[in-house]
Amino acid sequence: MSFSSRYVFFPLLVQSFLLMLVLRPVNGDVEIPSNLPNSALIFIKPHANTQATQDLVIDKLNSANIRVLTQVDIGGKEIDEKGLIDQHYYSIASKATILPAKDIPVPPEKFQEAFGESWEQVLQEDRAVNAMEACKRFGCTPEQLNEAWNKVEAVKFGGGFYCAKVSVKKQQPTLYVFNAFFMAMRSKFVGPDKEIRCYVVEWDPDELSWAAFRQNILGPTDPADAPPQSIRRTILDQYQSLGLVGEPNKSDNGVHASASAFEGLAEKMNWLNLDPEFDQFGKLLLDSGLTKSRISEWAKDPQVKISDSNVGSVFDELEELDAPACIKKMLLLDRLNSLSSVGEEL
């Protein structure tokens, strides 16, 4: 074999070895039980968190043969200090409270096209802020910022990613603000007078699918569209006797619940500081080959490769999947994205 042919052959061996690592079979020692229970996090939102609502939720869960494993109260001060609501809505909050404007992944061409000036120039002149910084710069409340935001036309750069030129008072300069609406959402969860009641629950997927849990037990996002016996519709119908100050709506709809087995894990990791090793679903993911870093990364709902030619939201891909199917889907996505990473490196 000539020197030149050996020179070509060596990187081919490296490529083959890397591909073998990516295409390795899932750990054959790990069996995913078909009756693996579904486990979700449910919490009563602050506006609805009364004793009567707590009793109602427990009654509804018991009637549906959904087992309540843990109940935890989390106050608004802790939610604020630990950024729990920001992590919960990470894809929105990252542009509103977590990342400074200079670190927000603004597409320069789209910004130029939408606003008629360069993103680089705006940054140099310190005229762009996230929503939290906007409240400080304007000296306003989240509600005042949201009111100003609703008066202007926002530009959408992506899913949960909006920007608008905002000024709260006439005398103040106009700033480019990202996801200003989130501050009003956030204010409903933080503060000394706010508290949520969390429940870790589980149930048999053969008796109740995740889709049926969301549609029939929880109810759709808008409680007015929910089935009569669902939790959200019942809270709407009985809100006065339950002690709620205002009528529930699409935003203030009483309760939140995980939308898939993986979201259940992600939300327990966030709200309860759960290590996935101590969760049955999380342990199976780890034993099947997913790393902790991958689980933590995907818990923030990033855009990932979902096919050879498309990218999409992790949460959207896994939505309403029962635990066994969710693990299998995650392993496929992990392999697809690992293969994509190796291909880029090669």
C-alpha cells in the first residue's frame, strides 16, 4: 500500500469507528417495561390555589385512579429567587429574563428587514434589553410594560421569540424589548403572597393514555372548551364557591400538568430539584444510554433534528407519548442527533 493510499485510509478508519459509536445498539440489558407508569407534575396556579381547589383536584385524581405520590408547596419568593418559572417557560423566558440582549440569538438579517437598522448598531448604542431589564430601565411594573407592549407591533423571530420597539412613557427613549409579555406572566407566580401546590402523580397507561389524561382529566388550555367533568372546566364552573377572585380564562386556567412523560421528568427536575437517577423514567433513560447532560439540555426544549431534513421542538415531538413510547422516541432522537453531530465534525 502506497503512502498516499494509507494517508486516505486512516481517516476513513476514524470515520468508521465514530459511526460505529453512534450507531451502537441500545443497551440490550435494559428492558423497557410495557406497563411502565406515566408520571406527571401537576400544580395549582397561584390564582386558584385555595383549600377548596386543592380538595377538588385530589377528588378528581382519585376518581380517575391517578395516584398522588407527593404534595409540595412552593412559595413565590422561592420561585423568584431560584428562577423556577423562568426555567419552566425556558424558551420564552430565556429571551425575557435569563439572557442579556447581547446574548439573545437575534437573526441580523431579519432584524434589519423588520426595523430598518442593524442589530450590531443597536447593541453598540445599548438600545436593546430583555423584558426584566426593560422594567428597570423604564422604572415600570410588569403590568405597565405589558400594556405598552400590547400597543405596538411585535416581530416574531421564532417560536416564543418576539421583539418590539417599546416606550412606557412619552419622555423616555424607545428600546428594543424581547418577550415583554412574559413579565406579566411571571408576576403571577412571584412575590410573598403567591404560592403553588405541586403534586407528583402516576397512573397506568393501559388504563389511561396521556392524551386522554390531558383532554378528559385535565382539560384543554381554554377551560371553556374543556369537558364538563375535567379539572379545568370544574374550576371554571365553580370558581366563586372555590374562593377564586376572578373567572378563569385561557391563561389563568387553574392548573398546569405535564404534556408528556419527558416533560413530567423535566418539570420534576426543575420544580422539585429531582435527580433523574432517582426517578423510574429518568433512570431508564440513563440506563438506556442517554446522558445526564442530554436530559438536562432537552429539558429546556431546544430545537433538535427530528428527521434527516427537519428540526423541531423536543417537547412537540414527545407530546402526549406514554412513558414506554416516550423512551423509545427519545432514543431514536438521541441517535439521530448524535449521528448529525459526528457528521458535522467529520
